[in-house]
Amino acid sequence: MSAILPPSERLWWKQPIDKVEWAWIAIAFVWGMVMFVMMIYWHIYGKQNLSNEAYKTTPEMFAAKAEKFIAENTIRTETEQQIPVVKVPANGEGYLIARLWAWYPILELEKGKTYKIHLSSMDYNHGFSLQPVNINIQVIPGYEHVVKMTPTKEGTYAIVCNEYCGIGHHSMLGRIYVK
Amino acid sequence: MATTYRTCPVSGLQFEDQAEKLMRWNAVAGVLWLLVGGITALLVILTRWPAIKLLPADQFYLILTAHGIDMLILWILFFEMAVLYFASSTLLRCRLAAPKVAWLAFWLMAIGGIVTNIAVFQGESSVMFTSYVPMQAAWHFYLGIILVAVGALLGVAVFFGTLVVAKREKTYQGSLPLVTFGALTAAIIATFTILAGAGILLPTLLWSLGILKEIDAQLYRMVWWGLGHSSQQINVSAHVAVWYLIAAVVFGAKPLSEKVSRFAFLLYILFLQLASAHHLLSDPGMSAEWKVLNTSYFMYFAVMASMIHGFTVPGAIEAAQRRKGYTNGLFEWLRKAPWGNPVFSGMFISLVSFGFLGGISGVVLGTEQINMLMHNTFYVPGHFHTTVVTGTTLAFMAVTYLLVPVLFRREMILPKLCQIQPYLFGISMSVLGLVMMGAGTLGVSRRHWDMAFSGAPFQYEWPGAAYLMMGLTGIFGVIAVIGGGLWILLVVGSLLFGKKLDGGKVSDRPTPIPVNTQAASAAAHGSEHVAVPGTVVLALLLFVSFVLYYFVNWKYLSEVWLLS
Ligand code: HEM
Ligand SMILES: [Cu+2]
Ligand SMILES: [Cu+2]
């Protein structure tokens, strides 16, 4: 019953380690290193890395920039709430506001073009969850995150909010068109 | 203070009077929190089951907040206090240092838990147990958690004190038993963690009182997860210690190598403080270098430690069984194991489920880029129900079957039901974890009341498979609640109605642990080396599943939109 008693060999640290145990430790170690290298490899050769570009901001500053972007690029409005559909200039910059409880505005992108999408929240934490692609990014108030994205397929995409943000959380659904 | 020591006639374990009372009170309080948590679990699962959708949104978020707190913090922490007192006072056969402080710890935790629950059930604090700022709960929500943390810290201090008492009063010779060493690991991590926690909980309390104007939302997440994640390593250390304990008691198993097992615990201490990173992989405020460094260098050593325990625990059992003559083929030792003994079956299901489901999913989830596929989806609670539930909770349930007769001196009632309980709970919870991960892989969000997005300006139809997974979540969740409820019934029933057992001799001084000579140990375990080929095969199976699943997820990742 020696796991609940002091080790029977008083000099337990001098006991040799069995070959099989060494082998397993080695496998675990090497595997850890492989997983470590894999992340770095993907930063160099992979095509899906989360952007490092982020700035401190305030809701007012971010909203002002977003409103300017919306005013300049709106192509139509949709739904009863007249949500603007904004065409982000090809290979240009777009803004997406997360607030209780909406993603604003609707963005229109083109397949194969690369966009810099600025994300921030006006109030609580929100979760940018692009479906059905399944890309998930935390959106935090006070931080402007600039994510470079390139849509690979046409279609109508939903942005689900997947960070709990209060009673209307389940109704916080946004939209992105890819033409 | 005068105290007495009782030697249990069945197990030979020696209980000091004060420590025994404290273990009982802490364990029972834990079970009561599990009861509250279990009721909330049923309500949560019946609401997330799309065909039922029991509660309205506000009540769902309230109940889910209560579920997280009562389960993850209160049930687990109270039971861990009992484990700490057991691993120190009982295993080292000494008195508990400062029992008065231990009682203060107990009451602080109990009152804190109740205060936070009051805040939650009053309805103004449905902020989830993570309570990310700037969403604000009532001030007593934070106050209660602070009281719990202070209580836990005092309990940990009593544990350290008890180790000193044992050393000074020479109740054992040589080094600490491995199980106590594991508990020590948990206690050291707990100390760091709670102190880090104070760094965020106190400002948050002040903020909720209006004294502090603002807390940076990103900073909060970072410091909070310093508490929130590292504390999961307390749970892992505690349940690994319980695995070793059960292997020792049920099989008389001796660790394959004290050195390797202790080294693995040491790795937990050294490398898990910083793993808060893997909750922030999809956050804006941290650089990629920071994320990669913290998830890999630091976390992978802890992963390695878990892989080592995952080998040495079954290995020790295999070696013990082979010494008893179960040497046919690769797996006779396992087939002939006491599968009808809930102490063993619970422990073994815990080991397998934690390794294959919780461990693998956790590492994949914690990979910087792959995290984007799963962050905040249902995959996340799926993952941790196979760590903190099938891992920690099930291990604690299993050891309780051992503790009821020796600590509470009651025979377990309804032994047939005791036999099936670990299977019922362990298997349904493992499947629940799997289907939750399945739903998350399809994008379904966690903490989300309505898959139909009622009230939204647009529609989004989840794939049919997502609804299927959520339906299965409902079914297996209900079975898991029944399995957990059965355990509570059996334990409480046994405490109230189980046959009373003889408490054994009482003495007013401790009997020290007899010096364990090498000769005695050789007589008990055999001195020659025993190979463990069955464990090697199991370990390789784990490794292959791990590698395959890991790379499958990179493949998924390579198929989404390009991001940089
Ligand atoms: C008895 C059966 C249980 C069932 C059926 C169950 C079910 C669930 C479900 C479905 C969720 C996710 C809800 C959502 O995100 O929308 C959840 C969350 C959670 N569960 Fe459980 N659970 C059980 C037991 C436990 C236990 C024993 C623990 C801890 C030891 C636990 C800890 C948690 C935590 C920490 C959360 C996260 C809460 C949050 O997102 O804030 N659960 N549970
Ligand atoms: Cu939101
Ligand atoms: Cu939300």
C-alpha cells in the first residue's frame, strides 16, 4: 500500500527508472515539442492565424470611426430596422460594432479578397462566432481588434454572439454576405 | 489541546478526533452543494434540450450561474478540504494543526457560499461564475466568493501546519507518502491561485461598491483566469492523488517509481501557474508570441505530467495484479479486476475518461490557432465535463464508497445500486461530454438560451446534426443527473440508515507509522521487477488517438476562411 505510506526505499530518488517508463516520458516530451513547433509552423506556413493587431480604444472613438465607414460605404438597408448593408472596399478596411444586442452593420465582402475587419464592443464582452464557418473570436470593450480575413466561399453567413452578454444574448445575430 | 485517535479496525487507518469531524462536515457540505448543483444541472439540461426548452431566458442564465458556482467552486472545494485533512492528519497519523482555524475555514466557506447563492437567486447577479467585467453582479456576489477563498486559504494553511506537526512529532519516517505529496501539490497550487485570485476579486468587489471606477475588461480576463485555470490544476492534482490512493487500497499497488510520480506532480507546480493563457487565445489584447509561449512551453510540461500519471497509475495496478498471479496475456490483470467494487470501477472510469476525453480535448482546445474553432462553443463545457466531472467528481465519488465505512462508520446501503452507480454516471457523463463537444464542433454556442435566435432580425438555421447532438445532450444529461442523484441518495441514505460499524480502538496518543523496512516491503510486493505490457498497450492507444485527433483538427482549421 505504499502510495499511502512513506516510500519503502528511503533513498527513493536513487532508484533506477524502468526503461518502459523512460520511453513513455520521452514520447510525452517529444510529443509536447511537436505540438509546440506545430503552432510556430502554422504561424509561418499556415493560412489561419489570429491577427496580432489590436489597439486600446473607447466605445466613443470606435463608434465614430465605424459611423464614418458606414456613411461612406452603405449600399442599401435591410430588415425592418433598416440595418445598413455596407460594402467593404475590396482589400480595404471595415468596421463591425458589437453592442447589446446586435452586430452592426451588415457587411458585404467579396470572395478571395482580403479585408481588415475592425472589431470592438460598446459595452460588455461579446463573442464573434461566424457560422457555419465556425471561426470564434472574443470581442472586448476598450480593445479594437483588427482581423484580416479572406472569405473562401460565397454565401450568407451568420454572426452568432457566443459570449454571454445578458438577457438578449440569444437574439444577437449579425450577417455577412460574401459575393 | 487534548484529543483522541481512533484506529479503524477494517482499514487500519487512524483518525484524529478533530480531523475526523472536520472531514465529515466538509464532505457532507460538499455533497449538499452537489445536490443543489445537480438540481440546477437538470434545469440547465432541460432548457438546452431544444425539444423541451424548459426555463425562460432570465431564469436559465440565473440557474446556469448557480450551476457553475455550486459545482465547480463549492462542491469541489469542500470535498477537497476533506481530502487535504485526510492526506495530512490521517495518512500521517498525527493531530490536525489548529483545528479552530480549520473550523473557521469551514464556516467562512459555508457562509461565503450561501451569501453568493443568495445574491444569485435574488436575480441581480446572473453573470456566470466567470463574472467578466463590465457586466456587474450585486456586491455580495463577490463578497461571498472572497469569503470562500479566504476560508479555503485557511484550510490549506492548516494542511501545511499539519505536515509540520507530523514531521516534528515524528509520526512518520522518511518522505511523505505519494498521496500526501499529491495533496501537497494541490495545496501549493491552491495557495498561489488564491493569492492571484485576491488580486482580481478585491478590486471587483470595490468596483461593484462604486469605489473603483473601472476595471480593464482584458486585464480582468487575464488575472481572473490566473485563478480560474490554475485552480483546475488543484483539482487534477487532488484527483490524481485519489487515483493513487484507491490503487493502493484496493490492490495494494505500489507506485512503479516514486521518483517519476513525484517528478510529475512537481511539473504541475512548476508549469501550470501560467496556463491562464489558453482561455485568452482568441482575445485581442495578447500577442501571438505570448500565447504560443504560455500554452506550449508551460502547458506541455503539465500535459506531460498528466501523461506520466496516466501511465503510472494503471501501471501500478497492473504490476500489483500480476504479482498476484494474473499474468495471462496482456489484459488478464484488467479483466480480473474487481469491476463490481464501485471504488475501483469509479476510479478506473475516471482515469480512462479523463485521459481519453478530457485530456485530449483539453490540449486540442488549448492549441493557439485551433482554439478559434471552438472558443466559447459548446465544445468548452463538453471538454470540462470530462475533466472536472468524469475526472475529479467521479474520483471523489469513488473514494466516498471507501470513506463511508471507515470515516462515517456506516455500511453502504443497497450494494447492488452502489455497484452500478459509477457506470451509470461515468458512462453517461462521458457520452454527454462527447456529444457536447460534437455540438461545439458544429458551432453551437455555450451559455446560449435559444438555438432559434427568437427576436433576432435574421434567421440562422443550425445544421440538422447540431440539433441531433443537442437532443443527445439532453438525453445523456438526464441520465447523468440520475446517476449523480443516485450517488447522493446512496451516500446520504447510508449516513442515515446504513448499518453502524465498529469504530475501533480509541487511544489518547497517535500510533506512529511503523518503519517500513526494505525487507518488509519486499515481502509485501516482491522485490523483482514486473513488466506492465498491458499498460503500455493502453498508453499507446491513448497516444495514437491523441495524435490523430490533434491533426484532424488542423485539417479542419485549414478549411476555414483565411485569417491573418
Ligand atoms: C450531473 C450532471 C450534469 C449535467 C447534466 C451538466 C450539464 C451542464 C451543461 C449542459 C452545461 C452547459 C450550459 C451552457 O453552456 O449553456 C453545464 C455547464 C457547467 N457545468 Fe455542468 N453538468 C453536470 C454536472 C456538473 C458538475 C459535477 C460540475 C463541476 C464539478 C459541473 C460544472 C459546470 C460548469 C463550471 C459549467 C459552466 C457554467 C458556465 O458556463 O458558466 N457540471 N453543465
Ligand atoms: Cu453579445
Ligand atoms: Cu452574447
